[in-house]
Amino acid sequence: MRVLSGIQPTGRFHWGNYFGAIRQYIDLQHGNEAYYFIANLHALTTVRDPEILWRNTIEAAIDLLALGLDPDRATLFVQSDVPEVSELCWLLMTGTPLGLLERCHAYKEKKARGLTADAGLFTYPVLMAADILAYDADIVPVGMDQVQHIEVCRDLAGSFNHQFGEVFVLPNAKVLEDSAKVPGTDGEKMSKSYENTIDIFEDAKSMRKKIMRIVTDSRPMEDPKDPDTDPLYQLYCLFADPADREVMAAKYRAGGFGYGEVKKALAEVAEAFFAEFRERRSRLAADPEQVAQILADGSERARRKAQQVLQRAQQACGLKAAT
């Protein structure tokens, strides 16, 4: 199966990115043909500082490699290094109904929050469809909030196929199991937009400060507590092994402890969990030429595939002579 997904370089990756998506990207590179890209074209809808966007793009590549993405098993590349995707996006745009885009919840949500409703934001799902279709992707791992975009992609591909013949592979969404289960420091879903994140690679002192500020309830220390409804315990479970989880759960149910004790335990297991990744990241950051070569090789492989699909689409709709 061919797997494809992209992640935006809008800031440093946090615990929610890792447990909700990146960890499963790493798993899916085994036994599949995997394509993973850094979605810098999509990021242009929110990041307007060129230096920040470029730095975030390179940092994202280093982070993904440090977290276990293997360039020998998966193709890692930068979205804008495959211009065929942008051309394919236009072909899809010519047949995209306005009403379909107006119903996309991401556009409606951002507009409701007062963000500028520019054409990039409005047509975001079409570019996302081109990202997917350009590589004949079978499976697209996404969070539940992105499933609608896969449905839009299937609609656009199906419409194009109906009009011009069987050009595109219709992808299926793979809903990531933990995509909505990582609480932030305020108890809500961890998200950059909520400013409640803990970054994967931030320094240990800063990480501990954020952990100690995690919002908890005001029940007295002696009261028993329900671990299953506590965001702090849910975060602890991301890192702890089953035996330690059960010990902590029993402590919750018995009462007689303070949340500060859990926060210290969380900081310790989180530091230990990411220690190997941190070491690998330090080595990668010290060798920028290696990272640049990995991205260049990935872009070359991705372009070869995208060129095949674009040519197929161009010939089908009459932009190029059929062979």
C-alpha cells in the first residue's frame, strides 16, 4: 500500500503531534511505500515571515528524522520542491464546485475565528487533494478533523475520472487512533492554536515549568480521584509502562496525594522517553548537509512519481497529446 501524509511547519512539534500523528507515521513506513512531506505551501496561509517559514521547514525535517522517520524506508521531502503538485492543483480547481469548498469545516471554523478568508485558505482542500493524488496514495493517515478533506479529495478525483477517464487513485482515510486524545496544559486538546502545548524538543527546564503549570482540579489531597477523567493522568499514560500506570491509577483512587507528585513523575518519564530522540536530533542538527541531501533525494523520488501522475492527467484532459 502507498501511504502519504504531510505536516505543516507552523511551529515546533509538540506531544500532541507525536502521539497523535508522527508516531503512527513512523509505524506505517514499515511494510508500506510511504511518502511524507513538510507542507510549507499550506503553511503560507498562516506563516508570513520568510525566515521563520524556512527555519521551521528545516527544523521539521530534523525533528521527523530524529523521531524515527527512516529515509531508506520512506520518502521525506518538502512540498514546494514538487511543483507538479501546484499544477495538478489547478487542474482540479477547474472542476471544483464553490459550494463544496464553502462547506468545508476548516474554512468555516477559521473564518468564524476572524481569520482572513483569503483564496489560499478557501482552496486549501484542493491543494490537499493534489498532494494526495499526485502520488497515487492508497492510504492517508489523518486526525478525525481532517477526514472531510479526504472525502473532498475523493469527490474531486471521482469527478475528474468521470469526466476524463480513470486517471486518479481514490484514497482512503486512516483515522489516527490517538489524534484527539492528547490533552494540553489547560486540559483541552493540545494545539498550537490554543497555546497549550509542550514541545518535544524544548529544554528540560522549560518542559518541567510547563508541566508544573498544568491545570488540575481543586479537590483536597486526601480525597480519592478518578484517573480516567484526569488530563494529567492521561498525559502520564502516554509515557509510562502499563505497570507504572496501574500503580499511579491506584494512587488516584486511594487519595492522599498531591498533583505535584504526579507532575514530577510525568516530567521524569517524559524526559526518559525522548532522551534517545534528543541525542539523535543533536547529531542531525550538527550535520545540515546530510539533512539537505535527504530532502533532495526525497524530492527527486517524489517528483518522479508526481510527474507520471500529472502527465496522465494532462493527457486525459487534452493539455498534452495522448501517447
